[in-house]
Amino acid sequence: MNKETTALEETKPIEAAVMRKRRESGFRVLFRNPLAILSFLYLAGMGLAAVAAPWVAPYGPNYMDIDARFTAPGFHHWLGTDHLGRDVLSRMIFGARTTMGVSLAVVMTSALAGTALGLISGFFRKADEIIMRITDLLMAFPPLIGGLAIMAFLGPSVKNVVLALWLVTVPRVARIVRGETLVLREMTFIKAAQMMKAGTGRIMFLHILPNIMSPLVVYFTLLFAGTIMAEAGLSFLGIGSPPEVPSWGLVLSEGRYYMRNAWWLTVMPGVAIFLAVLSCNLLGDGIRDVGDPRQYGKARK
């Protein structure tokens, strides 16, 4: 008994060293992709600016200076002013709080609800038919069209935008989790856990869920990018956030009437949306490489 205990104690440092080496290899793979690092820094910077908007923005989001209408980008107004004399940079910073906040809320709530529904649907055959028919009904409409229909019924509001986008994204997350669960449910280690009388909750959350997190994290970065575009699209059409709450889509929508005389009113929010979506996609590619075994063991360039 003492020898067995000693042997188990000796294996713990070895397992810890192996896990440490795997983490180091993952970071090495990620840092080998400079675009992913730059994308993460950009998104992190935008997130910090959005959180600290009242202290970072030079003006209030709705502060108007009529004498400074259509001021081109310069020293006093780095991104210019709009048709009401409002500082575009300030509205962009506060708009990031709305756009990225909505996207983050949608992704987090969709991840929780969709993952739970997908696990239940993939593991329990009786619940699978009911859950999948409901998801088929919700997925019958494209995300933007479904969001338009829901927002037309609920009315413009930030909470309603979150609810509308949540309803159209949860079925897609559930579909992906269900597919991965169906594959893992037939694997040998799951059968072995069932033979050892492991509980259903233990199998789902300790054996299946950790093995599907890698593709899910990549998908969530892409979902974040898609949600940014969807929220901007709804606000651009005037059925997203209300006029008193700035967002990137709303700033872009207000500037489209003055494109010839004030190009910065459409270029600046358009560039912000483009860079945010591009950064999410590049970060997703970097995270995907971390989970790819073929990336390990390569020599540094």
C-alpha cells in the first residue's frame, strides 16, 4: 500500500510538468501568429475604452456645438464632428460600449443556453427530437431577417436587441454542441465511464464538455464578429438602439446623408466595424491553431 501511494505521489509532479509543457506550447503557437496577438490587443483596447468611456471620451456622446458643425478631423476633434456638432470620436467610444456590450452579452448568454441545450439534446435521445424541432423553427430565418422581425415586434431598445439576437444565435450554438456530443457519446472513454456507473452530470460536464470547448471557443469568436455586424445592421436600419444611445451602426446611419461633404462620418464607424470583425476572425484563427496538433513541434520562424 505504501509503495502504491509513493508511486502515485511520484506521478503527480510528472503530470504537472506535462500540463505545464502543453500550456507553454499553446502559448508558443499563439505567439507565433502576430496577427492574432494584434487582434487581441485591438479588441482588448476597444473593450477598455468602452468600459472607461466617461473618462476617456473628450466630450459627452450627445454634447452639441452648433458652431463646430461638420468640422473636419483635426487637433480639437480628432475624428471631426457631425451635422449637430457632436464629436465623432466621443460617439465612437460610447458606441463601442453599446455595440461590443450587446455582442458580448449575446455571445455569453447564447453560449450558456446553447451549450446546455446541445448537451441535453445530444445525450438524451427523447429530448433530442423536441429541442431540434424548436431549433429548426428558429433557424428557418437568416439571423438578420429573424432579428428584423423580432425588433419590428418589440421596438427599438438595447435590451430588445440583445433578446432578438439571442433568440437567433442560441439554436446555432445548440446545433454545434449537439453534433459534437453525438460523436463523443459513442467514444470508448464515454462507454467506459458509463460502465463504471459514472453519473450523467459527471459524464456531460467532466468528460464531454471539456472535449468540445476547443471548437466552441473558435466558434464564439466568429459569433462575436457576426453579432457586431448584426447589431450594427439593426441600428443602421433604425430599429436597433434608440437615437439617444450611440452605437457604431447608428453613427454610420446618421452620416450616410452627408457622405459628399463629410466623408469622415461614414468612414470612421465603417473602419471601426471592419477592424473589429477582422480582429475577431484573426483571433479565431489563432485560437484554432492552438488546438491543432499539427502546429506543435514546428520550429520557430
